[in-house]
Amino acid sequence: MAAGDRGGYASSVDQVMSQVLVAERDARDAVARCRSEAVQILAAAEESVRCIAERAEGRVKLIHRIADQAAERALQEIHGTESGLVSAPPDADVRDLLDRAVEELVDEILSAKP
């Protein structure tokens, strides 16, 4: 090979190596961007999960409160009926009172705003 040919060969090798180095740098930058984006997506997902859990907990507390109130009303109605303080229909018994309390509870739960 002539000396001029080797210079052209070395120049081609240098160009190819330069392209490889640029491609490696671009790949590292792309990986870093993807990692950063993944961290942001994960943080947003975790925040969404936190919000959903808080709303669910609030709804469960509301349901418990409504159930407690309905049970308390039913007990008061039962105790009042037994002591003669509350006038219940003549055919009303404990089952009827509980059925009404459950119906009220369902109505309150379905119409409640969290």
C-alpha cells in the first residue's frame, strides 16, 4: 500500500470511530432522558394512588358514620318501642324496624356526597 492510501484508511477509521463515539453519547443521553421521564411517571402514578386511597378512605369513613347513625336510630327506636316512648305501628316488630333502618342506610349511602 502506498503512503497516501494509508492516510485515507486512517482518515476513514477516524471518521467511523468519531461516529461511534457520537452514537454512544447520544445513546447515553437518550437513556438518561428515559430514566428521568420514568421517575416523573412513577411519581405521578404514586400521587394518583395516594389520592385514590384518600378518597376511598373518606368514603369508607362516611359509610361507617352513616351505618353507625342508622344503627343508633334503630336501637333508639327499638328501645323506645319497648319502653312505650315511641309509637310504632301495631304490627311493627324488631325485624320491621331493622328493615326500615337498613333501607334508610342504603338511601343515605346512595345519596351521600363524599
